[in-house]
Amino acid sequence: MRSREGETCIMTFTISDESISRTVQNLLSKGFIDRDVDTAVLLYDFDFLKSRIEELRKAFPANAVHAIAVKANPLSVILEFMKTLGSGFEVASLPELELVRSLGVPASRIVFDSPAKTIPELRLAIEYGCHVNIDSFQELERVDGILSHTVKRPTGTFGIRINPQVGTGSIEATSVAGEYSKFGIPLLQYEDEITQAYLNRPWLTGVHLHIGSQGCPMDMLLRGCGAVYDYVTRLNEKLDKSGCGSRINIFDIGGGLPVSYYRDRESDTLTSYAKNLSANYPALFSNEYSTITEFGRHVSANAGWVLSRVEYVKVSPHIRTAIIHVGADMFLRKSYRPDDWHHDVSVLDKEGRLKSGPLQGYNLAGPLCFAGDFVAKNMSLPDIEQGDYVVIRDAGAYTLSMWSRYNSRQMPLVLGYYKEGSQVKIVRHREKVADVVSFWGPNGPT
């Protein structure tokens, strides 16, 4: 791991190849990885994950709710671990909501986002007492209707998702704050209507924004926060003058701070982002607001990596192709949008020792019946032999959560570990063939 000089705490940036190699050797020797059965394994460094969450908590005010995005990594053992470190959770579906509730997460630390909330889903979230971010004027009318028939005063809170319209980042598909977005209410076109919505509803005390995920640099995130921050300042002045007795006091900044997927490139840290927010928008770090964050990728991505056995190596005149056991099933975005996404790769021998030596050009092809099923193309790597292991780095977020059922392959074993495998926890057992067969049956998974 690396640290940055001048920071108040250690910022873990990446897991070294040497550490990964030692971890694999430990797990093989202790039998946690079955050489024959476990053709692919997803692994999480719990020490690394803990350091990211501790950095997040130290960077923001003590009263901030850090609602980790479940969509990035919904594994219950990981969520439970995050909960013990003080995390809340951002959910975007009814199953995600029930997942975190099953772990005993209090409603006050659950944020419910989605552009397609149904009336029953809204009713449940309000009944539970979650914080609900309302995505549209039509959804606002639905909440009005639910509250008009509620006998008890809701214990949860409400905000409106506002699109600050500050542009798109380098990855269009993950940018959500352009002039047009499927999410939120556009600020430039509807400021007066948004203001009236707050004036008419004293129970509406929050705002929410989110710029995008990966590809949106810090300055864009800051501009988005600034646009909504300035609007809320104007809005609170109007609320004070109206005498309605309410103010905006919950500010949800979303997530989206990029991580580095390249071992030789550092990214902005949560600490530096918080310092910039505090310098530009100081009220977010005062008692004036309760701040909510919704980071997912920045917490989990660099903490996880995939180990896949090499099944075959095909040799052609211009390139060698290593056939491995993960591809577009787990690395969906990489396979379909290769120019937007990258994962560094290392090669280990059968015993988990790091391989070196002269580099050759390799394609890393997945196991699916799809011509675009590649994790990497034309990558310079040491000699790869049948039975070696390929390590695909920075795979802790938006990988298994986006698992594809194409070709009905089994979900891999997932392990969490401390101190390079000195302590190991089974996060999820390898899926059995019978589980997959049951999935496609009339009653679904058993």
C-alpha cells in the first residue's frame, strides 16, 4: 500500500503485486482455494477496506451519514463489515432496502434513491423511517398522497434530487448531471417550481445531487455541489421570509469521486475532496447542515481483486490468448466498453508466486460464447502457461453486483482476508451447479 505525504492519515492507494502473491500462497497452502474447483475467486482485503472507510469518516463532520452505495457491492458479509465501522447505506431498490434492514441497519442510516419508486415501495420506506430522495415532481405527488393518509407523523426525512446541470464527464454512460439526465429535476429550467415545492411542504428539508461515477473529475463534483449549495442558500432565505417554519438542513452530496484503475496513477482522495468542499462551501462542515455522502466505488473498488486460473493458452502468429474463467459475466463494462474501462493485470504461477521475465502480447479471453468477451487485449505480460493464475485488480465494485447469467456459469467463491491471508472469512461460497439449475426453474433460487 502507498501513503501520501502531508496527509493527516494514511491513504491506501493500491494493493501491491507482492502482497497479492503472498496472500494467494497463504490461501492455497491453507486450502481456502481449491486448485481443482475454484477456477475463479473474488477476494477483498478487509484491512484496505477498513482504511478507506476510516478515511471517509475522518474527512467529513462527525454528524455526517456515510450511506455506502449498495449497488456497488451488495455482498451481505461486506455490508455487515461496513456497518460495524459506522457506515449507513444508499439503496436503489426494494431488495436492496430489505437487504440492509436484514442486517439491522437503523432506518436513520438508510437513504432510498431510485428514479422508479413505486407507491408500495415509497410507502414502506416512509413507514420504516428512511431518508427518501424524491426524483421527480410526479414522485413528489405520490409522497403527498401517502402522507395525507398517514396517521402517524413520519419519522424519516425527505429531500429532492436536483440536477445541477454542470455537464458530463469522460464516460457519458456514468455521467448524470448533463443538461439532460434521466435523474432528478433540472435546476436551470425548474428553480421556481422546486422552490414552490419546498415552500408548500414544511416536511421537505433535504436536497440531493449526484454528478456521476468515474470519469467525473473532482472539479466537476465541486461545481455540482456549488450550484446546489448556492441554490439552497437562496431557498433558505425565502423559507425564512415565508414564516413556514422550515429550512433545508440535510445536504446529500452523492458520491462519484473517481478511483484509479492504473497502478501507476494516483487519484484524488476522499480527504482532499472533503478539504476542497470545506474550503468552498463551509456551511456543509458546520452545524447548519447534516451531510450525507453516497460513495460506493471509491470505498470498495481498489479493495477487491479477482484470481482466475488459466485454462488454455492459444498461440497465433501475432498474439497469444489466455482463456480464463471470468469475462463479460463479471467485467461487463470492460467487455462492452473497453475504451472506457481498464484493469491492471498480474500473472502468478501455480503456487501463487509472481511471474516476471520477458513480456509478450496477450489477450485475456473469458469463458463466454460472445466474441467481445475479453478482460484485456494486447496486454504485455510475462509468459503465461496453462494452470497459472491471472490477477485482475481493482475489482471490488461494480463487478459481481453486475453479474451476467449468460451461459449459466456459476458465481465464484468470494473471500475476505486480513494481513495477507492470516485471517480469512468466506464472504460467499462458490455457487453450486444445482443453484444455477434452480435459478432457471419455475420457482427460481431455492
